Amino acid sequence: MTHRTSLLSSQRVGGFSLVELMVTCVVLAIIVGIAVPSYNLQVRKARRADARNAVLDLAGREERFLSIANSYSQTAADMGYTAFPMTVNNGYYRLTVTVPDPAQPGVAPSYIITARTVGLQVNDTDCATFTVNQLGQQAALNSGGAPNTATCWGL
């Protein structure tokens, strides 16, 4: 019996020690702590591109409507949409268009198209609002209302 006991104690049991397991958990926690915020930033940036595309697409539709009707429109059906404000980019931005009343004297045809963050994208505090007007002037504001055009439009 003593012989058998000595054989069992000399064999190494496979597996990980508690220290090895804890070191692995710490390394994984550090990697996740760095990777997740970086991933979220890249996702927000990708959604910004979609918002810019939506704003510019609507601006192109406004220009086509101007060439036909000699005025801009804030009626969604005129632009090929169902209603304004409308949610774009899978619910991450709300798109609106503002057109001054063309019947007012001295008012030239104009518009301002705005995309504002909604849903999970409100966490994008750097680029909370995108705008473009009839002159093609692009602007962006952060969540505090400060201009951030160069960062958001990539100018």
C-alpha cells in the first residue's frame, strides 16, 4: 500500500494553479479595459459618417426639388420621405429640415438640414449635431453646443 501512495504523489496532476488563473484574469481585464472603449469610439465614428451621408443626401434632394419647383421644401413627401423629423442610421440620428417661408418679402430660398444624436449615439459628446445649408456650408456642434466642425466633418 505504501508503494501505491508514493506513485500517486509523484505524478503531476494536470490543470492550472489558482495563481495562474488569477494572472490570466487580470491580463484579460486589462485588455478588455483598453479594447472596449476603443471599439465604442470607432463605432461612434462610423455612425457619424452615416449621419453626414444622410444630411448630404437630403441636401441633394433639396437641390433637385429647387430645380423643379424654384423653392426648397420641408415637406417630407417632396423629398421622397414619409415624415420629418425622421430617424436615420438605425435610430442613431434624427433628421430635420427647416425652410423659411418663401412668401416673406426679401427671403431668399434657403434651408438648414440638421442631424441630432438620439438613442445610444447620444454618448457621442464630440459630435452631437451635424448641419448643412443651401450654400453647402457644413457645421457641427458638440453636446455642450460648442462648434466642432473640423472634427465631425473631417475638414
